Amino acid sequence: MTNFKKAALFLGFFFLAVLIRVWKTEIKNPYFPTELVFKITDNKHLKLDVYYPKDRLTKHKTLLYFHGGSWISGGKIKVLERYRNFAVKTLLENNIEVISVDYRLIRHGNSLEDCLEDCISAINFCLENADYLRIDTANFGLWGSSAGAHLAFLSYIFSDNEKIKVIVDDFAPTDIYEMWSVVPEVFRKQISTVFYKLENKNVEKFDSLSKVFSPVNYSEKLKKIPVLISHGTADKIVDFSQSVSLQKKLGENCVFFSYEGLGHGFKKADSTEIKNYAERLINFLTK
């Protein structure tokens, strides 16, 4: 094979790879969000993605999304995974803006407090730049999945920000003290150094902090805003009872939908269940 043919073949494969990469990127995120840095910490640029509705002239109702991943993994692109992809599409079609956030992860040597600090920073950034981001601050809420929903609750509880008007909770761990209490003490000692950065592996301190960071213990404050809870009855990661306990404490301030037979993340949700979720979300936000 001549050098010319080799070069042509190489270029052909190169451009094919580029096209495949572009195609995959478009499939992965077909909405072309605006990416912004909202915080620089530990030499890391934390970013968020802004998904605007077609109407860019007016300000919009806005949901700020925190991703799941057990506080140790995941990223802002998870807002488009599984059932959430259709939900984002439906939100945008209903002129509701979505902003998805990255925060520091525990597996990179951070603590739960670091995760929470970043989420609160994202809230402050969005509200301080509401005009630029086209956010209607009278209609601003938080949305999260699993660990992200847990952080959404804590962000509202500890930021004491009255501009947060609603919380959308998808299968959040609401009582992490109860969750960890079934774990043998020897393992809780190890977890304590990772989760809360406790140097002396103090289990009593670990249990105490777990109570502090359990949203279920702040029901009186959470009663001040509407909360939408969605949870699968077959969830083996975050037990369905976690949402039931919170719903009982919140009473009529809470709208609770159970999804029969669905596990964590709604991975096996069919098209009807996905559409039901999106419709319930829109109804909740437009009331």
C-alpha cells in the first residue's frame, strides 16, 4: 500500500471517529446546554449546565438538579439518564428551565459537608445571577435523585434560603442514621473516615452526625414548602420506607407517588411510567 493510500485511510478513519464522537455526544446530550463555572475550590472548577426553554426572552420557573451516585460518583449529565431525559424534555416544553450541578465527590477525598457546601454555593450562584440565567426567583426549586435529593433537602434546611419554593425528591435517603445503624460497628468505623472525615473513627460521633444530616429530623422546616416524593416499592438501595417515614411527618405539605415494582433509579420503568412521572412533575410545579 502506497503512503498516499495509507494517509487517505488514516484520515478516513480519523474523520469517521470524529463523526461517531460527535454523534454520541449529541445523543448523550441533545439539548446543548450552556455550561458555566459556578465555583473554584481545591483547584477544581465546579460547573453547571443550564437548559433553557425555547423562550429565552422571559424569566422562567427553574429547577436546580443535584445528581445521585451515593455521594461518591456521578455528574451533572445524569439529569438526562433514564426517566429524567423525558422529564427534562417535558419541563422545557412547559417553559420550565433546568440547571444541573456538579459537586465534589466523597471518593476524591471530600466529605458530605463538602458536597453540601457545593450545592448551597450553586444555589447562591444561580440566585445571584438570576437575571443573566433568566431565572424567575419567585418560582425556584430544587430537584434531586437519591443522594442528590438528600442534598437538595439539606441545602434547603441549612441554607435557610426563602427563595427555594419547592423540593422534588426522587427516592432520597431521608434517615441516614437509620440506614447506617444496620451496618456492623467495625464497618461504620471505616465509613466514618470517608463520609465525615472523622480521624479517630468515633462511632458515636458518626451516629450523631448521621442524625444531623437526616432530613427526616427537620420535618417542621420542610413543612414550610411543598415537597414531591417519588419512590419505587422494590427499591433495594434506598428502602421505600425512607420516603414513607418522611411523607408521614410532612402530611398534606407532601405529594407522594409510589411506583409499584420499580427499583432504585427507576431503571426498568416503561414508557407509561416515565410519562406518568413527567406529567405528575409538571402538575406539581404548575399548581
